[in-house]
Amino acid sequence: MRPFKFTNTSNASSAINLLIKNPNAKFLAGGTNLLDLMKEDVERPDELIDLGRLDLTAVRPLVTGNNVVGISIGGLGKNTDAANHPLIRKDYPLLTKAILAGASAQIRNMATNGGNLLQRTRCSYFYDIAMPCNKRLPGTGCSAMQGINRMHAIFGWSDSCIAVYPSDMAVALSALNASVKVMQPSGTARIIAIHDFHRLPGNHPEKDNNLDHGELITAIEIPKNKFAANSAYIKVRDRNSYAFALVSVAAGLELAGGKIISASIAMGGVAHKPWRATHAENILRGKMATVENFQMAADAEMEDARPLAHNKFKIGMGKKTIVYALEQAFKGTGYKA
Amino acid sequence: MITENISTPVISHKKKLSLTINGEVKTLEVKPWVSLLDCLREHLDLTGTKKGCDHGQCGACTVIVDGKRILSCLTLAVMKDGASITTIEGIGKDGELHPLQKAFIDHDAFQCGYCTPGQICSAIGMIAEGKAKTRTEVKELMSGNLCRCGANTNIIDAIMEVQEGLTNE
Ligand SMILES: Cc1cc2nc3c(=O)[nH]c(=O)nc-3n(C[C@H](O)[C@H](O)[C@H](O)COP(=O)(O)OP(=O)(O)OC[C@H]3O[C@@H](n4cnc5c(N)ncnc54)[C@H](O)[C@@H]3O)c2cc1C
Ligand code: SF4
Ligand code: FES
Ligand code: FES
């Protein structure tokens, strides 16, 4: 690892002030992604500002006036604590399932909710500094395009980059219509809808998201939902546990009897951001919750897929995973309001 | 974003920190980029904790920090100033093996033994978390510890025995 300066503070505004003074500085949260990338020489900050002592870890109800409108989870809270918080286990079981499907117990004890959103792609060419990569070094080309792109995107990719975004948690947050709350250098808060937080690669794959240098994630806010009783997170991977998704699906169904009032579906492992399956959602609205309708919705969603040389399998896998996730959601989580 | 203009390295001074390791307070000075794993092995001569991959992918470096199992290879020592750390060297008491150490021997739960300190520290953390109720859940919550020798079945057997032992108490 290259030498760097280490600074810590227990105050959010001083952390931001330290960061904006140095364009080569980075925040350090759990370290599970950043330190790994620094060991690989992919990330080369010359200063780390440790956020480990900031008091931004709480999970608490989100309140407007006298009403609870959702839940807020601290940006520096640990993934394990978010997944196991009683309020989240009860009212947002989809989030619990998605977080627990990621990484390992040790890593979830270290990883923070904010850091999880900002984890970088696992594209192996991005990790290999001997290879061209537009995300790591803009303008050098994309090695994956003609390379082994089995793990790569089928939706929303560009000629510059075909990488996928690896977070499981963010896929659930997409289905849950969450927002990311950040503190700006001015001290004011900015709320970014999860759908606008991550980016498609376009001509700037070096930018994973729309966070600016000096903005600190203070919380993730999740509005109340009507599908806690009928939600599922299904992750398909090369081994049963401790592996990134080939394809994953977060699904929630708001039901009235056997009829679907609305469906919320997001996919992981298929794009440079959590992929909201709006085609499938539109088809399901107002329909009966039958396997035939689930299949029709999944087929429609996959219609636009643009596979690469090594990942055509993700189309069939995506369809089956959507159908299975909807079936599991329909079966129910055993939720009691 | 990475550019080829690498900024001039900052001259970083060693940081002073205090760690409680296996119950004993240690003050030491390390450079900021020293991982907790290297700090234990190279600075404190506690070589029980193993370096498998150094990238968070194998669990061999698992230690318990303030009661939680974590990976020491992806942690900087300086991040843990003031923390209390338990390593494999610190789990036995008064010359007696920890029940998990005994169970690993009884169940033949290793061949080369390289993953074993991490497996045992991870299992101690898992039992303290209290989330695993079934064998399948134990397997899932121990999936962060790989065993190249394939002793997994016996490792899970050993943990199941100790976990049952605890709930029977
Ligand atoms: C072997 C392995 C397997 C994994 N498997 C999975 C998996 O299956 N699924 C999955 O979803 N994830 C997986 N992960 C990734 C893991 O979830 C992430 O590394 C973790 O969530 C990152 O959080 P962190 O707190 O450690 O972030 P850090 O590594 O500390 O930081 C990541 C980035 O975010 C920035 N940052 C951190 N916090 C803030 C903040 N509050 N405000 C602004 N910027 C901030 C940092 O500057 C840095 O650039 C795996 C990781 C490993 C090592
Ligand atoms: S897919 Fe993106 S991250 Fe991977 S090599 Fe191409 S440009 Fe780099
Ligand atoms: S050495 Fe830390 S996980 Fe492999
Ligand atoms: S006993 Fe050899 S790696 Fe597990």
C-alpha cells in the first residue's frame, strides 16, 4: 500500500472540511472495499479521513409531524446492525434479506451502510492495474468488452464500460424507493433518490454515482411500504454463499386478495446500477398474482436485454429469478402488522 | 478517480495507539498503513492469526474486536485505537483449551490447520451473535471462513456440539 496520512475526527463537518482541502483524500468507513482497492493499487488516496468515530449509526423511525413515515438508517451504521434491527426485521424484511445475502458475517460486521452504497465494481479488469480500463483510467479502453464478460451487464451498458454494480443492499433499497441523505460542504442536507444516486456508465464510467467530493452520506431513508408481508430477495451465484450475484431480484407485491395492486421489482448483477424492472411492474399492476402473469412480466422485462459474448445466460436466469422471487413474495414472509 | 499523476507521497509519522490484546493493554507505534493483521503478527509476535488472502476473501485472519468477529486484514491498526481484541492466543483460560478448541480436536476438524484460528474465532463470534439455530444457519453464518483442506463437515460438527453444549447449560 502507498503511504498516506491518517486523520480521525468525531465530527461530521470537520471530516468534510478535511476532505475538501485535499482532492486526493478519501473517507474511510469500514475499509472493506477501500483498503482492498488500495492494496491492489487501484485506489491511491494520499490521505484517509476515518469516519469510524462519527455518531451517525442509529436506526430510528422517520417522523413527519406526528406520523411515522418510514425509517432512517445511519450512514455509518454497520450492515449487520441494520439487517438485525427489530424495526427493520419487522417492517422491511426485504432489506434484512438482501443485506444478509451479501459478503460474510465478518464483513457485514465491518461494512457500513454508506460504504456499501459506494462500493466499486468487482470487474476483474478494473482490479488488474496492468489492463486498460476506462473506469480506472479514463480513455484507456474497456478490457472486458472483448474479454471474459460473464459477470458483466446486460442492461444500460455503454461502449465505454460494461461493468455491474455489486451491492445487494442497494437492490432492496431500489425496490423500497429509498433515498440517500448527504451532508454537503455548506452544512446543508441533500436528499438523493436511490434511482438517481448511481449512474449508468455513458461516457463517464469513472463516475459510479452522483455524490460530489466532500459530500458525506449521513443516512439512508426508507419510506413505509405496503409489501412487507409479500416480499423476497433472491440471489443466484456461483456458490451458495459468500459470492457476488450473477443475478439477484428484490420483489415486493402489494396485494388485495389474489390481485396485484402494485409490484416493486429491482434487479442486481445486470447493470451499472440497481435495475428497476419497470416493464414487469407495469404489466403486473391490476393483474392476478398467477405464475402465468409473473412469466409474462419477466419476459417483457428481459426483452430489452443486450447480452455480451459470455453472459447470454443472464437472460434466462433473469427471467427465472424474477418469476421465482415473485412466487416467493406471493407465498409471504409471515409478516404481522 | 485514478490518474497517472501520482501525488508526492506524504511523509506520515507513526501513530501511537493503545490496544487491549487478550486482556493486556499494549501501547505501540505503527505506520497508518499497517493492517491489524500485520500489527498482530509482525509487531506483537502473535502469529496465531493467519494471513490467507489479505483481501477479505478467506476468513483466516478473523479476530474478535470489541466482541464482534471481523477481518484483521481489511482493518488498519490505527482504526482500532482503544479497542479490545481477542485472538486465538487469548481464548483458552488457565491452561485449559476453549471448548471449541477441544471440539475441533475431537471432531478432527482440520488437516493443515491454517484456517483453524480463523474458524474458531469466527465460531466464537457466531455463537455470541446467537442468530444460528440450525445446522443450515450455522453453515451460512460460517461461510466467511474457507477451508482449502475441505474439513468443513467436521468443522460444522465441532461447532454444533459446542453450540448445543451452550444452549443446554
Ligand atoms: C470478499 C468480499 C465479498 C463481498 N461480497 C459482497 C456481496 O456478496 N454483496 C455485497 O453487496 N457486498 C459484498 N462485499 C462488499 C462489501 O459489502 C463492501 O465492501 C462494504 O459494504 C463497503 O463498506 P465499507 O464501510 O467497508 O466501505 P469503505 O471501504 O470504508 O468505503 C468505500 C467507499 O465509500 C466511501 N465512503 C464510505 N462511507 C462514506 C460516507 N458515509 N460518506 C461518503 N463516502 C463514504 C469511501 O471513501 C470509499 O470510497 C464484499 C466484500 C468483500 C471484501
Ligand atoms: S467493464 Fe468497466 S470496469 Fe470493467 S474493464 Fe471495462 S471499463 Fe473497466
Ligand atoms: S487473510 Fe483476511 S480474509 Fe483472507
Ligand atoms: S485445515 Fe487446511 S485450510 Fe482448513
